[in-house]
Amino acid sequence: MSIIIQTGHPSSSSAMLIEMLYERGLNRANPSNVQKLSANQIADTLNKIIGRSQDNTTNKLADNLAVDFLLANIDQDSWGWEASSNLLALPYWASLDKNSRFVLVFDHPQKLLSHLELEELTETNIDTVMQEWLTYHSAMLDFWNKNQDKCVLLEGKAAIKKIVKTKGLLESLNDSLVLKSGWETGIHSRVEKTDLECNGNITSKLIVNELIKNYPKVISIFNVLLTKGDLIESSSIYKTKKPEVKLLVEALIDSKKSIDNLANNLEEKEILETRQLKETINNKDIVIKDILKELETLKIENKDINIELLRLRDTEKGNKELEHNKVIVENIQELENLKHTFNKEISWLTEELHKTQDLLEDSYNKNIVIEAKATVKALAASAKPVTIYHSPESRTKNDLPYRLGAAMIRTKTIKDAVLLPAVLTKEYHKFKEIEQELISLPALENANDILEVEKLRGHLSYKLGNTVTKSLESPRKFIALPLNISKEIMKFKK
């Protein structure tokens, strides 16, 4: 894990540099876990605590605050933050965490003066800010001398202009720190934006340089920083005869006034151009409003046209639906006619079936009487008892197919239909009682008897019963039994 702690005077380019490092992969510091303090709030609080304590390493309040902050960022590989208030706490961070690395940023003292407002340009204010700059950078230089192996000392504008070299210097501090190159981030190199007083006004720059010469200690510290710095751009300041501060301040005030006048003129020109632009925009707004009104009128007309089109389409659609409905009504009428015809056919077939059943029943009863009389006569004429199953008609009508078929034909009511399975079962058991006797009878040899049997087998009773007995041969035939019975009835009617 790599921790980058960066500090620089408020007048330096330190804040811009840390943003460029964030863009190249350095992670921003997370707020502390308990108090949810940001990195800058941590720096300000430690600055107050350490400023009141004689022993930085044993201050429990500072330890609690710092440890909580480190734990909140323990999962980050490379992270860091920047604050001008970090300077006083740098020795504490160096003793607390061996992974801490420090970036010290300084800039030319002329940047300090160029940031002063016009009303701040007094001898007293200039003297105050110069002494503060001297104190701050003296402490920075003192920390660098004691921790050179953990520090890089950079001139701000040089570090920003030469960000590739800055990246290499930071990566040399810790092997685990890896930053992205510019082509990896898609960010073009940037040049620090300087003040109008320094770059845009040569007079102001010269005056500021002459003012600095009244502070030899400031010049000395700045020159040492340039000597020790790992990346610099400025040249050393040479001491010459001190000019009078009062005159320089007056000259600087005049210069700033000139700049302010120029800025005011530019502002007035901008205001005038803005006013003209507003007038042009207002005129265009009027034209746009007229166009919008015309568009609204067109929209209303278009809406009316669309309504008329919809009405026409609905009329056309209604005509088509009416024609379609007529076709549907005709089809329904045809279906009703077919249904009526089919109902008539079904009624006729039902009546014919009942008539056939009645005829067959009468014929069956007459045959039974005739057969009984013939049997009595035969018994009277013969000494031996004769069975009733000897005649061809008796054999055929007592056979299982005929018995089952006759039972089905006798079904005329719903009650009969419900009881039909039980009746068929009863007929089957009756057949089983005489089956062996029928089988033991001699074969028919007379041609007339054989023709009589074939005639009986052509009766509807035999055909229906035969269909039932065949359906018992396989499940497939049994499923098709109702259909096969219908076919036999229709075939018989023909």
C-alpha cells in the first residue's frame, strides 16, 4: 500500500497537481470511519492538535483520529490527499506509518504577491504575507532535510508542465505505486493558468520582483529550494541594491489600477455586445413566435383533416363489415337448413330402426311357436327324446351372436339402454349353459338347412351380435365398437 501526503503553500500549484495525480490513478482518500471526516478536515484537526502538543508521537487524540482515518482506507492500494495544513503533521505521519510518502510543493514568491487584491497592497500586508511564506517554506525545507528518502521536492509549475517526470519521481518513492500515463487517461497535458498581473503585464512582474529583493531571507530560502528541488523551472533570484518599498508599492498600485481600468473597459464592451445580442435574440424571438402561431394553425387544420380521413375510413370499414356480416348471416342460414335436414334424417332412421326391431321380434316369437310345435310332433313320433337345438333355425338363434344381437334390438327406451349391459351379460351366461350341447350336435349336411342358417345369419340381430363378439378380440376393436354397430345398421338398411 502507498500513501501520498502532499502539502504546499496556498499560493502554490499544489491543489492542481494533486488533481492531475488523481486523474492518473491515485485514489482519493475515504472519509474516516467513526467521525466521517474528510482528508482536509483530518489535516486541519491534526494541525490544531499537534500545534498544542509538545510530543507528537504520544498524543492519544491524534493517534485515534489518524488510526480511524487509516482504517477507512486500508483496502486502497495507492491513495493520498493534499492540504496546506498537512505541513505541521508531516513528522507525525512519518513516524506513524512507514508506507507514507511525501510530496512537497513550492512556487516562486512572486505568485504570492500576484494573488493580492488592490486594497491589500500595503506595506504592512506585503510584509505579513512574505514573513508567513518564509516560515512555511522554512518548515518544509527542514522536514525535507530529515526525510529525503521519503520525499520529493517539486516546484509547482514545473511539476504540472512536466507531469510525466513528476509521475516517474513519485513511482520511484514506492515500488507499489503505479500511475497511468497521459495516453492511458485520454487527458491532454495542461499548462497552469497564471494571473494577468504576472504574464500579461510585464510592469507588474518587474515591480513584484523588485519588491521581493527587500526580503533577503525569502530569496535565500527560495534559492535553497531550487537547489534541493527534484523538478524545477525557475531561476535563482540574485540580490541587488534594495529599491524603496514605498515607491514599488505605488508603482504596483498604479499597474493594478491600469489593469483594472482595462478590465472595466473590457467589461463595458462585453456588456454592450451582450445588450446587442439580447436585442437580436428578442427580434428573433418575435419571428419565432409568429412561426409557432402559424404552426399551431397548421396543426389545427391538420387535425381536422385527420378527423375527416378517420370518418371516411370508418364509413368504408363499416361498409366492408356490413358486407362481411351479410355473408356470415347467409352461411348461418345454410347451416340451420342443413341441421334441420339432418334432424329429419335422424328421426326417420330412428323410426325405421324401431319398426325393424318390432318386425324382428314378431318374427322371432312366431318362429319360437312353430319350433315348439315341430318339437312336440317330433317327440310324439320318436321314442327317443329330441333336443330343441336340432333345427338349423334353433341352432343359429341360440348361438351367442344372435342372442346378443336380439337383446340389443329389443332395446327401445332409455331404461332398456341403461339395463343393456346386464341383459347382454345374462344372455352370455344362458349361452354358456347350452354351449357344450350345441357344440356336440352333428354338422349340418342338408343343403336346405345350410341355406336356412346363412339366411338367419343375414338378420340384423346376428350381424350386431357378431360385431360385439368380434370386438372382444382386442382393445382396439372394442374401442371402435359403437362405430362398427352404426355401420352394420346402415349397411343393413341399404
